[in-house]
Amino acid sequence: MKKLSEISMFVPAYNEEENITHLISSALSVLKRTAEKYELIVVAYEGATDNTISIVKSIAGKNRNVRIVCQPEDRKGMGIALRMGLESARYSLVFYSDSDNQFDLKEMELLLPYVSKFDVVAGYRINRQDPKYRIFMADVYNFLVRSLFGIKEIDLDCAFRLCKKSVFEKMSLNCNTGLAAAEIIVKANKSGFRIKQVGVHHFPRTAGMSDVTQPVLGFVKFPKVIPILRVLKEMALLRLGVI
């Protein structure tokens, strides 16, 4: 396949010191293979309690294609990280993913053939490799969003997407929580943008820890209640057209 002229990739990162070095290496490998001009942006949360930021700064100091954008500690939220990544992207095509290495970034190439005809090419997990309770939560979440907003797309929180940056110049994103990923699809549909979904593989998390659960009794993990309530609140505001 002919190389793209340019592409920006960004990944939000929060306490991912065990994953970030491998993630950056994988990202640069696929970017170098697929585009003439490229950049990798790591949106790192300043409230991290590990060495993620210092690791990224060290790598960025040696590679001009890597940049770090620091998300302020008082502006926590996946939606804010997504907006910061999109706003920081310099090139006309933007791809984003997670930094936990649960995706094979080489599969970004599966999305590329569709970018000439579609505005948003969204991955969906063929066989999601998460704990059963998270899959159940995701099923409920996807059902709610599809029902409330009348959309047909699946796996709305999948962080594996290729978009034309012009899409985000024509619509505003306002969600601060993880609902922002679904907000992109909801507003892209409403604005008449063309959306294509492509199946990608998903892998178990082998390092680091998800921020959406908390240990109970020292070992049993349950979803954090406050973030769920915030998502539900934003879902209602998005449905009412307030945000």
C-alpha cells in the first residue's frame, strides 16, 4: 500500500510506566512504515504516581517524532485527554489508541484502505479480552448509548480510531469522561459524516492496572461508582443537547 503523506497518532497515558516504552516502539514502527511524515503524541496525566512522564520525556528528547503533552492534574478525565490529543495533532489524519498494549498497533493498517471514502474509521474488538464484569458493563453501556441516540455502531468505547482532523473542526467535543469516545460517533452521525467500522484484535492487559476499577477486600475488583455516575450524567446532558 502506498505510504500516507502524513499522520498524527496520540495515546492518553496514566500510570503506564510498564507499558509505555513498548507502546512507543510499536507506534513508531507502524508510523514509519505507513507515512512519509508522522508524529506520536503521548498525552500524559500530571497526576500520575509513577514514572510515565519521565520515561516519555526521555524518549522524546532523543526522537523528534515523539512529543509529550501534559494533561493538568486538575483536569482529569479521558474526554479531556482525547481533546488535548486531537488539538495537538498537526496532521490531517489522526489515529488514537490506548497505551496499555491491549491492541496491536500494526492493525492500524487495516483501517487505512477506508480513509479515502470515510471520515471516521472506528475499530471494534472482535473478541474483547477483558474480565467478564467489564464486558458486561460495556454491553450495558453500548445498549444505552445506541438506544438513547439511535445509532447502529457497536463497541462505542473502543480506543482504536482513524479520523480526518477536519471532522473535529466542524463539531465540538464537550464530554470530560470516557463518554467522549461515544460522543465522537454520536456527533459524527448527527453531522452526516461517513463512518466505517473494522474489526481488530484485542489482548489481555499484562502490565499496569486499569483506572476504572478498585480493589475491595484487597483482591476483588469492582467498578468505581463515582466515574460511572459522571458518565451517566454526561450521557443525559448529551441526550438533552446541553453538551
